[in-house]
Amino acid sequence: MWLACFGLASMSAWGVIQFDNRYYSPRNRERPIRKSTSLIILHTTEAPSRSALRKLSDLGECHYCIDEGGRVYRIIDHRREAYHAGRSMWNGRPNVDGFSVGIEVCGYHNKPLNAAQYRALADLIGEVKHIYKIPDHNVITHAHVAYGAPNKWHKRSHRGRKRCGMMFALPSVRNRLNLKSRPASDPDVKARRLVVGDTYLSQVLYGKGPAALAARPVAIAKEEGNVIVKGRSAWDIARDAYNDKTTLYTFPNGTKKFGNQIADFKQLPVGTRITVRADVQENRTETYQVVGVNGKAQDIAGDEARRPTTIYVRPDGKYVRGSQLSLEEIKKLPYGTKVLVGYSVGGPVTAKRLATAICGNRWRSPDTFFLIEGVLVPGNKVDDAKIPSGTMIFFKS
Ligand SMILES: [Zn+2]
């Protein structure tokens, strides 16, 4: 079939998939062409399309988005890089954005899609699989590939930073998407690059017991309790959003506090109810943690506290790598020190060495930081005409 050589764009002409280009992202022109494509990553927006589509388009955060009616929007050209996976790794390869196509579905990680969405998603997956020769077990979810840097709950880098899209791992759901297989285990946990940070999630993704095989999204939603009990901590319920100002804690005596008002998350009484805004939890951009606000420096960075890839930016604007400090010195870092875990240092920016030469296309990413006059400015907020000479850049390594 000669038409096939025109790729996806021409598919709409066949009437297989009717693409809607109304949210085609202005970011397209700045995104590089990927060198390889071996994964399809499925996401759930955790928000209705009326708010999700605008943001996805403005920030170029996926290649396609399927709304509640099954309409398929093109956001980023499928050959270019979309920023959809954040801190991610699969089979030892970091930065999954560099070798994957990202599809967002307007829905929730624990709720079933509607029939129109299942149909549209199955068709779209079929086309992308065909173009890039992707096997079924490489059609996975954001929850499979996202990982978190150490934090006060986990001393090591861990899987389970997000549950985004997790129900696409269920055999019952994959059947409806014509996917015949799924990954049997987590390759990065197996190789000890990461530890399990969310046992419930790994049960959903890889569980082999009868319960997991029968699991349906509806049953999953019921099991995801939001009350602290023995064996279910604030981390298990809220994960990255545990200390967010929009995460509400209702204590057994009726008092309420927000996540940013709580000091000791490990002493919360059993029976405390946690209300998390799903869109905040799943769509947050990873940022730095602050000593005193998010805990002690040694807890924030865990086992990575003394690595060269852990960067401490003191309140006076000077930075130091973890490998340059003793544990005693790390413990004495002042209140307000910002901590970046898993980062490379690049720079300085000069008239002859611009940000792109230092960290490539990551320079515009919201999780890349420019140290300008002592302040960390995220890549998506930096004014590229006004980056002072001498600026250092911290980007994900
Ligand atoms: Zn996601």
C-alpha cells in the first residue's frame, strides 16, 4: 500500500482516524525529532478535557489526546519529542520522552473509559504500533516508567511516583485495546536500579494472583482508600502530593489541615482522611525540595545525599554538590537550602555557549533550572533573551 509511506498524517485521509488539529501545540517547532521510538506510554489526564486540552497543548505534553467523546486531538507531531513522562526510566534507559509516543486519555487512572474512548484508543494504538513496529508488551503506562528521587519516605530512588494510566495495565482493559501481552515484571526493580515505592501499584501493574487477573477499574477505585490505616501511610495515599497546599487532612477529631501545614507525616493518627486533588497529584511538575519546608537535607536526598548528582543551592545563591560535603556538613545546611536530586550541572552560559549547547532541548523543560541572581528559574519560565552570562544550569541526568 503506497499510502503507508506518508505515515500517520495521511491516515486521516483513509478515514481510519479523524484527527482534530484545533489544539496542535505551538511548541512543535522547538521540539527535536526523536532518534528512536520503542514505547507507547498511556496517560490519564485526571481532569476533564475542557481543562486538560489547553494545558497539554500550551506545554506540548503529549502527542495525542482523546477526549470524552472519543475525538482524537493531535498535540505534538508524532515524530517529535513531547514532554509527557517527566522523571522516568525503562529497562535502564532514562528520559523516556526521548524514545516514546505519549497518549493522554481524558479520564482517571482508576475509572473505566467509555466505549467511544476504548474504540478510539484501540485504533490509535494500532496505528502507532504499526508505524514504529512496537510490540504489545511495550505499550505501557506512565505509572510503569515514572520514578521518584529519594524523599523522606524512601531512601532510594523508587518506582511509584505516579499511578497515571495504571488501569491500562489490567488484562481486562488491555483486551479491549487489542493488546495481547504486558510486561511481566519491572525491569528496573529487578536490576535494583529502583526500589518499589508503591506496593499497591505494583500489584496492579504486575500482579499474577486471581484477584489481579479479575481486576476491573471499578474494583480498583474502591480499593484505593483515602484513610490512614495500619499499612497505608500518607505516602501511599497522596504520594508526591502529601505536603501540597491543596491536599486536605481531616483528623479523627474533625480538625482539618492542609499538607503544607503538617510537620510530621509519620505520626498521623490512624483514621485520618486525606483528600487529594487528582489533577494536582498526577500532573505536578517535579521541582526542588526545600530544607526546613520539606524536611531535613539528609532526609530529602536519602541515600543520594552525598552524590555528585545531588545539588544544594544555599539561600545565598551559591551551590554545592553532595560529593563535596560530609554528612555533618549536609546536616548543617541552612533553612531554605534548595535540594535537587538526580541532576547534572552545566554551564556557565556565555555568548558563545548557549543553553541548548549545554543541555540540548531540555533547556526549556519546566524541570530544568537556571541559577539567575541566586534564584532557580524553571526552563519554561526563563526569558531566553535575558540569560546572563555566567548562569549555571541544572538539568535531569
Ligand atoms: Zn501521565
